[in-house]
Amino acid sequence: MRKYCLSFVLAALAAPLAAQDTASPSENSILVTAQRSGAPMWTIDTDTGAIILVGEIRAVPEATPWRPDRLEEAVGESQRVILRSRPKFSPGDFFRVMFRAGRFLKLPDKTVAGDYLDAEQRARLAALEAKYDKDYDRSSFLITAFNLLARQLDFDDDTLDDATEVVEESAEDADVEIIRPPRFRGEDLLDSLSEADPRTQIPCLEAAMTAAEAGPEIIEARGNAWRRFDIPGVMQNPLEVALGSCWPWADPQLGEEIRGIWVESITQAMGEDGVSVAVVPLRVLAEPEGVLDMLEGEGAIIMGPDWRSE
């Protein structure tokens, strides 16, 4: 699988805090500089500083006109950054992959796609098989979805650095504190994936088929909506819908746990002095009952683009 398969972005939420009447000049300067990058972001004033939440999408197209150097400059003036954690894999996990590869790659017990899909779903998959000269009949639905998105749609080719990569490099260069939440064990991730019922992955497959059917135009459209701060436009883009409909985000237990880790990380940062920059998956921030909704429900005053669909 490619880099996005097991990559996790972990950060964002806060307890109710009273907003400051005015921010210090240094905080204003950091915010203005960060906003000039062109990445969508939200700010929340705290009693002792501010939190900047940068809404990240993976695989920003090269054609998307944003200024990561401005974000780098802002990070260099901040007190800390919060970034996603990397899964923790042990040598034993690699043996698990070797011995259980069939459970990740294939449908179980020699079943085929038609054993799980209805007639319309199977017909759509057959049309894509013919278009790309591929046989997906025995492949797990997750692997088929990743193939449609990454190999056929090529959504992660010709891309710029993600916001996480930009912020991490800048923080290291400026010796700014980097906070990473606790990491998931590779064993837990692999168990979650290998034990999943194929039927739970059908929404992922359907969303990936919709994105593939829509064609490569949706890649640039997603990047442009992100740059224009059209958050509903990003969230409703077929590619973003597909990425958010697949493992690990769509796994009920694992997805909820990931979001909980974001909540805890930012809650802790809200009590620190100065400015914290958190790079958070846009889908986690802006989804219904997501981080921004939760923050607002707790009474936080959130400044930034509208994230709700009409």
C-alpha cells in the first residue's frame, strides 16, 4: 500500500475556554503569516495564547497554488506544533503480514465479489475491470478501492508536500517543540484490518468506484476547493469522500479512537502558554459532529472559514 494507507494524522480539540479580548502582537503576527500560506485554518484564543488548526488534505496537487513557505515562517515563531503519530511496528508485525497476507489482500474462503455485492454494484465493478483491464473478483474490497484511487486515478502522483511534512521540517529547523500523541501498535492495526468483515468495506469500494467513474478532474477540483477555503466543496468531492470512507477512518472502533487521541492532544495544548500549531486532517475537523462542531458545542469561539454544508 502507498504512504496514505497507514498514515495517521492525530491532533485537535479543546475544552471550553474564554476567548481573549485581544491577542498579543506576536500572536497576531504568527496568525497573519500562517493565513498567507493559503491553507484553510481556524484559530481559537485561549487565556494564555492561541491554537491554530490547519486543515490538511493528503496529496495536494502541484497545480494547487498555496505558499507552504508562509506556513514554515509561522511555525518558526510558534511555541509548539502537534503532528500525527506514526504507527509503531515491531519485527513480529512484519511476520504477521507475511503469514496473514491473504487475509489483507483477498476475499475470505475463496469467495468472490459477487458473493457480497448486489447486481448494480457488481455491474459497476465489472465496467471498471473492463476499462482498466483488471480482475478484482478475488481482491479484498479495500485493496480494490486503493487500486482504483492510487493506480487508476493516480490521485497521489504529481503532488506537493503535505502540511504535516512542511510543518515538521520547519519545526525541526527552528527547534520548535514537536508533540506527537501516543502511537498505535502495529499489531492492533493489523488485527483491525485482517478481522474486518468484507461487507463493512463495501461503502469504501462504492466510494472509490464513484471517484474512479468521475475521472481525474476531481483531483484538481479538490485542491482548488481546499485553496479557496470551500470546505463543503472539499468534503463533498468524490475523492475526499472515498478517502474518508475507507479504513482506518471508517472502522468504527479505530476511527473513534483516532479522533479521541486528537481531542486529548489539543485539550492538553490549550492549557499551555503561547501559540500552538496543530495540523489536523480536514475531514476530522469539518465532518458532521467532528472536531470543529465539538469545539463550538463546548462554547469555543472559532474564527475561520465556514465548514458546514447548507
